[in-house]
Amino acid sequence: MKAFSKPVRRRRLMLLAIVVAAALTLQIADVHPAVAQIPELTAHQISSSVALDPGARLWTRAQPVAMPLSAQAGVWPFGGGSVSMVEVRAVHTDTELFIKLSWDDETFDAKPSGIDRFVDAAAVEFPSEARSSVPAICMGQADGGVNIWHWQAGMSEGRPQTIEDLSEHGYVDRYPSTDDLYFPAREAGNPVATPLPVTDLVAVGFGTLAPASEQNVQGRAEWSNDRWEVVFSRGLSDASIDQIDLGEEPSVDIAVAVWDGSRKERDGRKSVSQFVLLNVSPEGPPRQGLVMIGVLGIGVIIAGALMLQQATDRRSLPQDVS
């Protein structure tokens, strides 16, 4: 067997120490770079429901997953959709699930002030029930429906009540009263006419999209620094017909979609992801302190290894005996 000198052995030990420290830090941080091609989203458990606020500090502890989006290919001529990436985070309490979407958007489109103007929007989609295979991502299929939570910018304050709300130059004759009785769609409970920041929808194939029997999804959004942050929330067990019971399933499939109103994206013209796995974990978010300790540990090990190497190199230099 080949014998190695002491300097070579030291170098190998130094390299082994660095690799072990790096692996330990990745384990603490729950980072798995080798599995990045098929991302999984983990919803860790928290104790507070302030997660509906997109700017809540607790979201910094939720692990993000960057989900690539592609243009929906079923729209003439080459598909629609211009957003290439959305960052997704998730947390849950004992009773509620929160999902946060973040993406870059240079324009704030929240008021459809004309027939050719459209608002920014986003959606998350689940299979209607847990199964070994996922349904078709575009509106599901007859034997595998989907549940869609659809948010539109500008709806947090309620849908426009009159033409004047859409444009200062608009005018329409109207009843003297604004009670629901004088607005039949609103009185009938049509969710399109009801002020809802998020509409809960179900579908079992193309042409079947309809409001869910119960509207239990909440949402809140913020736009700043050319970036949207949107949070969806629903009770884990607030499932009506054609909706998955999130309280009974430790993991479910989820997909997302985004519309950019300034690019005239609406309906099928959108950016969509593939289904990824959402794990509802009973554990809390990773503690950032442990991650920092691991990072500092790597720094100390590398610094010490470099100092040891320098000392070894100095000792191995020939001595000047003149």
C-alpha cells in the first residue's frame, strides 16, 4: 500500500472536516441540494394566525420553494403567461393553513378601468381528494376534480359597486339605494358580485368551473418594490363538497398560477406550475440560530484548517543555514 506523508494526511483530514461541517449545516438547515429538481413544500406548524399578514416576521422563518412557471400552452397561438418564477412558502396552526406566493411585477394592476384592462391575479390549486395520481392540472377531469383558490388584485376592499368606482368619467343611472335588494346577483349570493378577496372554486374538467358551495378561503395581498406578496388561508378541515380535507392528509399536491394584468393576461392566458408535494408538518420552523451556529462552525473550521496548512507549509520549507 502507498504510504502518505504527514502533510498529505493533514490535507486530507482538513478536507474531511470541511465536508462534514458543511453536511451538518445543510442538515440543520434542512437543505437538500441534490433533490432540487422536484421541489417539495413544507408547511411547518406555528402558534399564531398573524400569518395572514404578508409582511409578518414569521414568514422569514418559513422555508421558501422557488417554483418555475411556464406559459399555459392551451392558449392561441403559443400560450399565455409571462411570469417565470414564483416563491412559495407555507405554515399552519392547529386549525388553519396559510400559503404565501411572492413574485416580481413592475406594474400595479388593480382596477379594470376599461374593457381592455385587466388586473393582476394568482391562484393555488389542489386535487379535490387525495389519491395516488394527480388530476389534469387544467381544471381537472371527470374522475378527478380540482379545488382552486383565486385571488384578484383590488378585491381586498370589495368589488366595484358602480361604474363611477371604475372610472371618474363613467356614469350610469342607478337605484337610489345601494342595498343588496337592488342588486340581484349580490342578493342571490353570486360570488362574482360579492366582495371577496379570494374566490373558492371547483372544477371537474373544461367548462365546469364553478364557485364552491361554501366560500371559506381568506386572502390578503401587498405590492411594494415591484413585487407582489399574496397570502391565502383556509381552515384545515373547512372542506365542503369537491374540496380536500387538509386536516386529514399529511401531504397533498399543490400547483400555482399567476396573471400579469398589464400584459393582458386573463382566463387561460397565465403562467402555471406543475403539481408539487405540500407536506403539513407537525414540527415548528427550523430555528435560525442553529443554522447560524452551523455556518459559523464552518467558518471556524475553514479558518483553523487554513492556519494549520500555513504553519505546515512554513515548517516544510528548507532552512537557510548560511
